[in-house]
Amino acid sequence: MLYTFGPYAIDTDTRELKRGAKLIAIEPQVFDLLVCLIENRDRVVSKNDLLASVWKGRIVSESTLTSRINAARKAIGDSGNQQKLIRTVARKGLRFIGTVREEPATAPGPAPQLLPLPDRPAIAVLPFTNMSGDPEQEYFSDGISEDIITALSKLRWFFVIARNSSFIYKGKSVHLKRVADELGVRYVIEGSVRKGGDRVRITAQLNDVVTGGHIWAERYDRSLADVFAVQDEITEAIVAAIEPQLYAAENFRAQRKPPDSMDAWDLVMRALSHYWRVTKQDNMVAQALLEKAISIDPNYGPAYGLLAASNMFTAHLGWAALPANAEQLALAAICADREDPWAHCALGSVYLLTRRHEDALAEYELALRLNPNFAMAQAYYGLTWTYIGRWQEGVEAATRALRLSPRDPFSAVYYGIYSYSQFVGRNYEEAIKAAREGTRQRGDFVGAHRVLTAATAMTGQIDAAQAALQELRRVQPSISLGWLAANLPIRDDSEREHYLQAFRKAGLT
């Protein structure tokens, strides 16, 4: 339906609000609130009516409701005290009092020529299909799609098509190639939701429309004990799984290009593939690629952020000293894009290694506000808490990182951080178990070898500790008590001595 009032028009099919020919940006909940008021303009709409229509019965705070109402007024030029369109009726609710004309919305024709997209791969999330046969369950499948769009939008390295654009295909059988052409994207996510009894099954698939290939697909079966918690959990799992698949696909595409034709994005994707291999040599290769990307585009934020992160990682593992310009690189990434979680994670890591623990925590927290699904930031956040003695918070954050991304190439690192947190908590057996899992996954990961050496020594397993120390020396030949004391940013002197004592028992000098 197309509703027009004054200079404004609302199209419920395309979910667009316009003033004349100008498209007005509006959040989905604000759009739904406005439509609810217009469709019920013959009466006062109560707070409970809004909760049922817009939030599907979910309880929301008064401040949230007020902010959405204010946003709706602002979108249609009704802000202030005049209330020419949306009137507040004391102790009863709201009523839309503008003169409205309504008519069936014109079926959308061919998409207009789109503006050039940013120099990032673009992705669209189609509305997930409700397979339950119950129209009342549409809100659940729509909610999954909207949450995935919102979460993917926080991955600053990708251009995610807005919900209002991708939802024009809702209920239509459209070939993915047409979707890609009309929206200007390379990647499309599609899926379905089937609810039955107290269970829900959700499938999701990531497609490369250019090649026609399926990059990733997964099925999730869950109990519906708490429907909204399930929705959040599955959204989180899908996004955490999709992110590395997108990077891998982009890296594969970049590798097929001649080296002299690669742009800054291609170089960053190649660098990221090396960075995720978690070896000294690969990090050196990654850093060279990133420096080349910066030389091509001196203002390219992702290159600065990843270079700062790689410098921090190699320094923390004892592969190289932290460069003097590490903080400068991370700050350059933030200047290029203040909402890039990678940039804030990189700066937090620099602050951590330079023993500015509170500053590090603040940067990690900002990175996680920008992208709550950022497993690496979760893990380093936990490591920072552990270095200042709050090992319980360290265990919690590392556990969340492992749950967010169990197939992450960095999961060995996350196990290492979890094991170190348990060591600080004097839970040596748990630390040994996690450290062994870390070394099993990556035999060349230094952090897990360190904790395995220290924890076995503290349990009196001296032979096992000496064997672990031998393996540690293999992957970090320069390891010594002096290096540990100088390079690990443990804030409390007694806690540092506890760690060093464990290595002395193992035979390290």
C-alpha cells in the first residue's frame, strides 16, 4: 500500500519513506511504528497496541518507546510541540491526525541505475522464508533476516545492502542473478525458518552469485524455550560463521589476479589469509603485503588496522619487537574509519603491550560495541582482564570467543588465553587441559606452550614441565625469564612472580 500525506509518501511494499523524490533514512522499527499509526488513524493507538504491532509483544523500556516515537516524528517533520501529524493523547496513546491518501503501491519495475558501490565486496541478505505454514510466524523469519543484516553491517570491510532494499524480494521467486544485478552485489545470503512444536530449524546459505557457487551452508536446530534468545543465538552463530567465509572467498578471488593488478583491498585480503595462519613467517608476509597496500592507498584504514594487529601479535609471541610506530598505525586506522572494530582492537592491543591496561579495555569494549560478534576482540579483552588479575572475566571472555567462532583459525589462541586465565585462577588442571588443546590445534602457537609449561610445573609434574619447556624452546628459541618479565604486561608484581616461579620449577633460566 502507498500512503501519502503532505509532501510525504510511505510505500509498505518497498518499505520506503520519501519526501517528494528524496528517500528518507528510517530504522525498521520506526517505519513499522509509523505504518501502525497511519493504518489505525481512525482511533487512538495505545502503548500495548504498539508493542503488539511493532515489537510483537516483547517488553521494551519507556525510553526505547519514546526514542522511536521521537524518531518517527522527526522523519516526517513533526518534531517539536506542534504535533500536526502525530498527536499524543494524555494517558491513552497516540493518534495520526494528518490527512492520508492511500492507493495500491505500483509494482516495482526494473531497478534504477545504482550509484557506484564503495570499494568493498557487497552482500545482500534476502528475507528468510517462513516454512511453518503459519503467517503468524512471519515476524520470526523476518527478525532473523533483519538481525543478520544489522550484525553484518558491523563488519566494516563489507558493504551490506539495507533491509529496505533486500526485503522488496520478500515472497517472490527471483533468480539470484537478478537480485545481484539489481542490488549491485556479489554475495547473497538466503535461508528458511521452520517451526514445529517447541523446536525451530533454520537453514542459511552464502552464495557467490558471480561464480554461481555455494560458499557455505549450515542448518541449526534449536529448542524454542525462549524464542528471542534462540533468535539472537542463531543470528550470532550465522554471522560468526559467514565472516571468515567471506574473507576466504575474497582472498581466493584476489589470488587469481596478476600481482601487478591487485588493489589495496586485494592486498589486505591476501594479508589476512596469511595473518590467520598464525605463524611467524606468514605474519611477516602479511606485513609486507599490508605495507604495499598502504603505499597504494595511504588512507586505507583496513590496511593500517591489520598491520597494527599483526605487529602486536608477533611482539606478544616473541617473534619480533613491537615497532615504534605501532600506535601510530592503529590511530591511522581509526582516523580512516572510527567505526571499524578491527582498528579499535588493534589500538587496544598496542595499549595492552605498552601496559596501558585501562585504555586497552576501553578500546576492546568499543570494538565489541561496534561488532559484538568479533571473537578476536573478545579473546584479547579477556586476556587484558587476566593481566590485571581479574581472571574470572578472562575465562568468561575467552569462553565467549570460542563459542562465537569455534572454527576460527585463531581458536588455538583463544584456548591459550583461556588456559592462562585458569592458570592465574590457580586452576592448574583446567589450564593444562585447555593448553594441550591449544597445542594440539597449533603445534607452533607459543602461548599455549607457555601455559602448559607453567601449569604442569605448578602441579609438580616436573618431567612433563621439562618436556613442555623443550617444545616451548622449539617454537620460541629466545624464551627466558628475563624475556617473560620484560614483555608480558602482567600488572601485579606478585602475579608476575607466580608465573616466573612456575618457569623456574620447569628449569627455565
